Amino acid sequence: MQWTDDLTVRLARGTSARALVLYLRAADEEGTSRRDVLAVLTERFALSFDDARLAMDRVGGGVVRAASGNDANEPDPVKDPLAWTSYRLTLGLPVEEDALEPSLEERATAEALLERARRGEPTQGTEDVAVALEVARLAVASEEPDRTRFFLLLEAATSLSVAAEACIDRLGSLPCAPEGSQEWVDGVALAAAARQVTAKFAAQPDPELEEQGLGLVGRIVTRLLGQCHAFVGRVMIESARCMQRNGDPGRAAGHVEAMLADFEVLLDRFEDDAPFDEDVIALEYLLAAVELSIEVGGSSTELEALGRRTKQVLGRSLPD
């Protein structure tokens, strides 16, 4: 991977360069696997996989520069903020916490939407991503009576959906958000929040709302993060498993059928090269799709061959 002169990355709302550096330092000390580190960087901090690799490189670079004992090696805080933050924290120097939290106005708007829901008024939603995420956070954390909490979760799902559609509209003719853009970062956060709301629906349990919730996650992922097979594969398998669990194996099989065709091209890409990071994750989801198809619809020569080929490519994957 070749880095440019601009070594900045866009982080998820509510996170910061300081928090990212502290996480990576702790992960290194604890020997956390690369796979687990990447999961945190691409989900909690909403980095693309390329930006996640850049972040790991720059944080390590800051540690090395700090160890040199040469003040001239201090990284540029504007062009290389992660290395600069890492450098200062390594030396025990203060670094300001700069997490972008919801404003008082955004919190008030979120509370107003939830108050409408408590009164049983129709869901309204919001195009403001920060407000939608705050609505979801408060609804998921609510310990109010079941009926009230149900209405709060409905408002949260509506808010996340409206905000996601606003992000999609801003893309214009683009098929998905450019990696590292604000729409990309917001897409990761909106998908994560939609999963949390869906988990609450599933716990009630409410099979129909669970499927609708996962459908919202799928809409967000495929339209905003669709170039990342790892993200798409996860939500496709989640939805198919939900259909199977809710007693509709035929729909589950049909759901993964398109995924098999779309993901098979990855195998051609790695006929000679070994897959790495997100491609390994995507291929693991491809294998899961093959296994699910066999489980619900029975085996076939084509599925068996696809499964063997996927396992062969995964067997050549680069080590963690």
C-alpha cells in the first residue's frame, strides 16, 4: 500500500484520534489479533480497510519517532495527526480529546422525537445523521415499559432509515460512498445502530420486525458501503440466517443465491495472489453462503465445487 502526503483519516462521530491511538496501543500490548483489531477500526472507528491499515502504520510510526529521542522527529500534527498523537502519548505529553459529540441542539431534537414516540404519535424520522444516531442510542438504552420502549425503537428505526436515505441521495449517480468519505463513515455508524435496534426487536421476539431491521441494515450497507465485500457478505448471511431461523428456508436459500454469483468473482481475483484482510473475510462469508445453501436446499456438484475452490483460496491466505 502506497500512502500519499496526506496521512489523515476521517473517524466516526463520537470517536477521536486520541481514542484510536490508545486502543491500538492497548491492542498491541495485549497481543490482539490483526483480525480483531481491524474489526474495531472498521466498525467502532468507521475506517475503511485501507484507512485502518494506514492508522496502524502511522500509530506505529509515532512510537518509533518518539523512541528516537530527537525532537526534530515529531510528526506534523496536521498532515500526520495519528503519528503525532501517538508520538505525544508515547512521551507522556498531553493530547486534547477532540471527539465530535452531538450538540445540545441535536440532543434536544432527538429527545423531542422520542417524546413524540412516547405519546404514540406516528414516527417522523430525521435526515440529520447525528440526531438519528442519538435517537437510536437512547432508544436502545431505554429501560421504560415494554410498550413505550417498542415505540421508541420504531422511531429509532425510522430515524436511521430517513438519515440513511438522505446520505444515499447525496451520492447522486455514485453507486456507493467513496471509502473514507463522510457518507462512508456515517454509513458504518448507521448500519451499526440499525443492528442494535434490530437486536432489540429480535429479543421480544418479533420475527417480522427483525427481518425488516436487517433489511434496513442491508439497504445501508449495499448502497453506502457496497464496494466492500466483507461488509456486504456479513449482512447477507445475517439476513439469510434470520429467514431460516424464522421458518422460511426457501427464502434463505434464495437470498444467498445472488451472493454466490457476486462473490465468486473474488475467487478469480485470487487465482495466483493470496487474499488478505477484508478479502479473507469476504471469502469466509462466501463459504458460509455455500454451506447455508447446502444446508437448506441440499448439495449439488456446483455447490460442492464452489466450496472446495473457496477453501483452497482461503488456505493460501496471508497469516494474521
